[in-house]
Amino acid sequence: MAVQDITDATFDKETNTGVTLTDFWATWCGPCRMQSPVVETVAESMPEVKFNKMDVDQNPATAQEFGIMAIPTLLVKKDGEVVERLTGFTPAHQLEAILAKYA
């Protein structure tokens, strides 16, 4: 499944059902550019999880609402509730293990 770009306006709708992962990132962030292909690879191997990404510069309201102070931050929700928050680069094997607990 592809990683979908979402916005402040679509965040709740896209993350309130099932297991979702949202990658909070910015274009100028080096570690974010390293994290992005990892998220895309994991998304291909875990179709039961919905993968999203959100540019914090373009969508500051959601980042502020969830207290995103550093990027990349990966927010995992299950049925609308935050169950995991991962800040900094997360390798694929670790990300898959965390998501498997909820999927």
C-alpha cells in the first residue's frame, strides 16, 4: 500500500479507523529523508496498516496538537487512539515489530 500525503484538514478522517502510522516530516530534515524510504518499504510489506505522511511546515496545527517537537516522529494510532510515538530515525525491523503488535 502506498504512503499517502495528508493535511491538517484530513488527519482525523485518515487516522481514526484501524491501525495507522503517520510520518511527521519536513523537506529540510536530513533524518526525515532517511526515514521516508524505510516507511515506504514497511508500507509495502504491511498492507493491513494505513501509512500517511504529513509535512509539519505545511500542516502545523496537527503537529502542535500532538506535541511533535522533533522530526521525524512516527505516530501510531489504533482506532483513533495514539498507541506509539517514535521520535528520530526508526529502522525497518523495529518499525515492523512495533506495528505487528497492533495490526
